[in-house]
Amino acid sequence: MSDSENKRAPIIEFFPSSEYYFSLGIAAFQKNDILKAKKYLNRAATLCKTEEEKIFALCQLAICHQHAGEFNESITILDTLIEESGDIFSEAYYFQANNYAFLENLEEALELVKMYLKEDPTGDFIEEATELKQTLEMELKGY
């Protein structure tokens, strides 16, 4: 055997985790590479160890679909999250309200944003939700 055959590169083991793919997905989203973001976030969701991690990854995936104008795909993901975890993940109602607003289903959007405001009156999106609610109410009144 020659010296070059004896010098092998070390093998580095790599065990991808949900955190790894989640960070790649967020980085891709921030670079506006929605296709890659969706791919990585979908993979992250499949590798999650806890239900909370999975909910968060799927919500981010739904937001990517929303930004890509794929509202029905986002709705499908969020419907599942609401059905399975609505009581612990109230933000899904707010994101879902946005989907329906984009699809011009203002009545459904208003009901969902009201649900968010009721479920989480001190939530992270309280200001945005309040503004969305006011806008929807004005639109429905014909202003």
C-alpha cells in the first residue's frame, strides 16, 4: 500500500436534527429563497422530538406558503395545527385570518382574528391582530 492510500480523510458523523434544518429554513426564508425554506422547514417538522417543536416548524412552513401566495397550502397546515393544538398555539388563528383575508374571505378572516384576540389577549401579534380586525370590520361595513 502506498502512503497516499494510508492517508484517509477522517469520517465525520453527522446526525441532522430538527434544529439544524429549522435554522437552514429560517436562513433561506430571510434570503427570500422560499422554495428552499419550505424544503428545510418540512424536513425539520419530520425530525422534531417534541410536539411544541413540530408546531413551531409547521407554523413557519405555513408562513412560507403564505409568502409564496400559496394560501390554500398554508390554510391546510394551519387547519391541522388549530385542530390538534389550537388551545396551546393561538397564533395559528392570527396567521389563518391573514390567509383568509388574502383570499378575500373577510367574514372568515374576521372570525379567526377575533378568536386569536379572545384566546390570547396579550399575544405577540396583538397589535397586528387588532389592526387587522379593525380593517376587516371597516371593509365588511363598506367603508
